[in-house]
Amino acid sequence: MTPYDIIMKKRDGGVLSKDEIEYMVFGYTKGLIPDYQMSAFLMAVFIKGMTDEETKNITVAMTESGDKVDLSSIDGIKVDKHSTGGVGDTTTLLIGPIVAAVGLKFAKMSGRGLGHTGGTIDKLESIPGYRTSLSESEFIEQVKRIGLSVISSTGDIAPADKKMYALRDVTATVDSIPLIAGSIMSKKLASGADVILLDVKAGGGAFMKTLPEAFKLAEALVDIGRLAGKKTRAVITDMDQPLNTHIGNALEVKEVFEILSGKRKDSALREISVALSAHLIVMAGLTESFEDALAMAEDALESGKAKEKMRELLEAQAGSSEALDNLSLLPQAPIVKSLKAESDGYLKSIDVLELGIAARDLGAGRLTKEDTIDPSVGLILYKRVGDKINKGDLIADVHASCEDLGNKVLDRLRNSLTISDCEVKRKPLILGVV
Ligand code: URA
């Protein structure tokens, strides 16, 4: 067996055996197969696809490439969720405290943003003091004690994914269903939860641009989870507009803290986070009724219990819990530029990819893994698709580190919005469940 033979077999549309897939994944993780051969292999998979069996085998090989977290010493149902990646998509920071408040155990390892998408760890690090790296035993002890921990993935969880994802990111091989399925599910299976909820984003700001593609990915993810004996469900959600009004690390945390404090009741982020929490509550068996589960999630927010769970999380991981009540303690950008409507109409569409790139250009994201981010910068979008707009209305604010950048991004933002004089139909936030 050689990498050359395996690349050629996939290039010509062949079906790879379990041994061939393991040979590539383990060989690459150990540094025995060079980047150029793995790149060719990934491109062959991207173009020719993989059968269900191959997708399962690549996921298992990636899971076995490193350590697995053993959560069995934690009593209760351990739940996990994962988004396939979007812009202004901060559900983890609401779902964690909500489900912990109703008694589930939320043991979550998250990633950083890359490209145009944001990452939970960067958002958490914008909270002064928050420790994203805990040892495995600290992580487990904390989940036992308060029911909740969110940390960055420990070094050896699915190391194959770490290397392969970095390579995919620079070889135009990210948006491939078997590769995304392997990447996400290897991390989830190695992280040890009993229940896995996948938030599959569909639309302009997602890796899956169309609904049929998103359904295909959702089915692949759920099949792998079930084969591995985990309760798995995927909810397909809209990414044709950002979920949050706020995009950028500290800005997104600010929006979450406001929702936890009982403000922003009409927010899309709040609505989706409550719905996803309700799915986890049903999957964990706390109730069979989705309506009851929704009520439990709502109550966790309304009663302030979810906010108190967030306070416990911050205190446990050395983040400033004062910031929860005093948002001015979060990083603030020095310059704020506003975009006002030049005419009446309806917001017809938002180029979400452009918004993600605009936020990244401000410094909220990174182009390479080595770039440092500015936690304070980003955008606030005051209108959603379908909203009526009157001339002079505030549409958006750009939070920037300097005037020039603020002005440049303001132009980019203006071009990414389409305003029409016809009324525009709103799309539902949840597009399907698998
Ligand atoms: N998120 C992941 O973790 N992996 C992918 O491949 C895409 C999104």
C-alpha cells in the first residue's frame, strides 16, 4: 500500500477499504505522509466523494487518531452540541447555561474561528480572565460540580482533524460532506457525550449553501452518531442572515449577556437557542414533549437560573463575572461608525459571507492560525431580512480600531445589503430536523 496508489484509486472513483483509509489518516497524523500527498488525497475525496461506509471509516480513523475523553465518572446525561459554522452564531453560550440550569451536564470542547466563521473559544477569551484551557481532570470536576464547562479542545482530541482541517482550509477542500462529517463527528465521538445535537447551517454564510446539501450533511452526521451508539439529532438552521445582531467576539458575548439578563426577548439568537436547548432536553429524556421542553428552556432564561449558571461558569473558569452585569467591562472598540438608510424600503437580503469577511477584516477573525484577533471589534446589524426600513433609520454600526478601517468596512457593509421597495417574506429560522 502506498499513498500514491490510494490517491490514484480515489481519483479514479474507486471505493477505499478501511485499511486504506486508516493508512492515510494515521500516516498523516504521525507525519509519515507529507502535506502534498494528503492535499491530493483530500482533493480526490472532495471531487469523487465517499460512500457511507468510507465516511464512517474516515470518521472512526480520525477519532482513533488521538485520545478520548472519558466522561463516565460524571453522573447524569452528558450532552454536547456542534454548529457546522456560521457568522454571528453564538448559541453555545446560551445553550450551555440553559441546559445546565435544567439539570443536564454540558461538557463542551469548542474551537476557534477560522476564515469567515466565528469560534466559541475566541468569544470566551474576550471576557477578561476567562481560562479556555483546563486539564481533563479540571474539566470533568467542574462539570460534576456546576454541570457546565466550555474549554478549547485538549491537545490530543482527534489530532488528525487538527492537521487535516488546517490543510483543507488552504486547499479549497473544506466544503465536502464526508470531510466535514468526519471532522465534526470525530471530535464529538472523542469528546465522550451521550447525546449529540448538530446545528447544520444552510445558506450564504454557511459551508452548505443550499437546503438539499445541508440535509445531506445532516443525514451523514446523524448516521455516524447513531452507528457509534450516540443519541444524535441534527437541526438545520438558516444562515442566509446572521443569527445574532452582533458579530465580533466581545460584541457577541455582550448580546448573550443581555439575553441572559432578560433583555432582547425578540432576538433570533434567543429563539434558536431555546429551540436547540429544547431538542437536547427531549433527547436527554427529561420529557417526551417538545412543548414542555421549550417551556423548561424558557423558564431557565426567565427565572434567571441560566444567568446564574453563566455566573458559575465564569467564576469557575476565572472570567470576570462582574461583566455579566456591567457590559462596559468587556473590551470596547474606540471608533463606532453608523450606517443609516438612504431610502425607504424593506431589507431584502444580506450577503452573510461578506459580513463575515468584513468582521474578519476589522480584526475579529484571522486569516491564518497565527494571526491575533482584536476582541473589541465587529458589527451590529439592527435590521433583519424582511424588516421595514425608513430613510434615516440606523441599520448598522461598525466597531473598529481606527477611522480608516471603520470607513472601509462601512462601504463593504453597505454593499452587502439589498433594500427593495417590495415587501419581503421572512424565512423561518429552523428549516428542518433529521
Ligand atoms: N466545522 C468543523 O469542525 N469541521 C469542518 O470541517 C467544518 C466545520
